[in-house]
Amino acid sequence: MGKPDRLDRIAQALVALAALFALGNGVIMLADPFGWYDLIGTVKATGPANAHFIRDIGLAYLLSAALLGYAAGHLVLRWGAGLAGAGWLLAHGLLHVWEVLAGLCAPGIFWQEAPGTLGPPLLALAGIALMLARARIAPFPVPDGLFVRAAEGIAPGEMGYLRRLAALPGGALEKFRHVMPASAHRHAASAELHAAVRIAATRAEDCGPCTLIAARGALADGVPRELVQAMLDGEVPSGDLVQAMAWGRAVALGDPSAPALGEVIAARHGATVRDELALAAAMVRTYPALKRGLGLATSCAAVPLRI
């Protein structure tokens, strides 16, 4: 959930291009259906123009454009909307494929249409696939069972609490998955400060496995392994990271020194960074607290903190 990088921006651009195509096509179909019919030469092979049906399809294009545009704005969290927006476009393109296979459309006409029928949904899906391949997505559109299996692959033996939540009625796990991205949110803060606060706040709960998960998150965010291990060992050299770890621990424990330490961080790095780190310090405590509440505290026994 770190600050978007170059590949994230490329993925967003692919989805945005699909949205712009759908928007332009939809607007023309609604505003001038017969003009659109004359503009798209290959559509004449399907029969005479029908303004009502053209406008109907134009509305579908506009809905796809709205979903894709919304998704492109923050693809990490809104990729599910992107899938929905690309869904109709892809179904429309596949209908054209079926027409060729069924002999209803000449191959020459299909290849003329393909860039406009299959190109946009494939662009959007390529952008979403890029995010999925890099594990740069929020987990909530994923089905519960698939999500639990993926989580257990990341931290074997430590995700029993997710199965317990999945067994609760009322979609408890799906709701919890909307909380999870907040604990990893980072945009203004540096990866090192963010890692220091998350590790210190989690360590304050005395939960070895959860601390290691926070440490793995720091590695994934580009923090050097040696520095992450120093944070786990409490041997970070003096400076900003020491202050960040002290503040993260104070926030987690409700220590009276927390406000003053937070002001030091705000003075040095800005109030936005302080507030962002406060969110991280508060949210990471959710996991060990939840394990204790579920009676799974034995999984939080002393664990060698080696990364």
C-alpha cells in the first residue's frame, strides 16, 4: 500500500485509456447515433441503423467508462470496479469473436473491428493483471476462501484467525478485509519511518509472529534487510528511526509521552507524515489484539525475531 511507483502508474494509464475510449464512443452514440453508424463502416454489415438500440449500447459504454475511470483513479483499492467496467466491453468483444466463428461475420470485417472491440477491455485487464501480479491490490474483492489460502501462503500457520472470521455470519471477514489496507497505508512517509513505527507498535503487543509479518512488509517496501533486523533487535542507530520507534511504542501502549514525541516527528517531517504514521501505529495493533480475543494468543508466544 506504499506510494504508487512507475509500474502502478502504467497500470492506471492502461485502465484510463480504456475508460477514455468507452467514454468517447458512448457520448457519440448517444448524441448522434446515425452519425456514429456512418462513422463505423463495419457496423453496417449487421443491418440498418436503429437509433434506440445504438443509444442503449451507448449507455452501456458510458457505464463502463464510469467504472473504469473510477478504478483508474486508485487502482490499488478499486480494481474490482475496473473488472466490472471491463466486463461488458470484453463480453461485447467476445460476441464479435463468436459471430466470426459462427459464420455470421466475415473475418475481414472482424479484424477491422477488433482494435475497437477487443482492444479497450484487453488494455484494462492488462493493467489490472499487472497490479495482481505484483500483489499491489487491496484484498476485499477476492472471495473469502481464496483470500485465506493466499494469506496462509504468505504466513503459514499464522492465519487461523482469518478462518475464524470467515466462519462468522454476516460477512465478517469481508468487512475485516476493508480494514487491512489501512494498516499498511503509506504515501508521504518514508518506507524506513513507516517500518519503524509499525514494527515498534506491533512489538509493543508482544506478538512475535505479527511483528515478523510487519517486518516482511518492510522488506517488500524496499527497506534494507539489515535495517529491518536492527529494528527487530531494538538496535537502530540514534536519529529519526529511534524517535519513530519510541513514538510507535508509546502510541501502542498509551504512554503519556506519545503526544510530545508525535510533535517532534511533525516538526521534523511534517504533520501529514505524523498523521500517516499514527494511522499505521494504531491499525497494526488490531492483529495481535484480535488473536488474543479469539483465544489464539498461543500463536503469539515468543518467536525468534529473525528476518
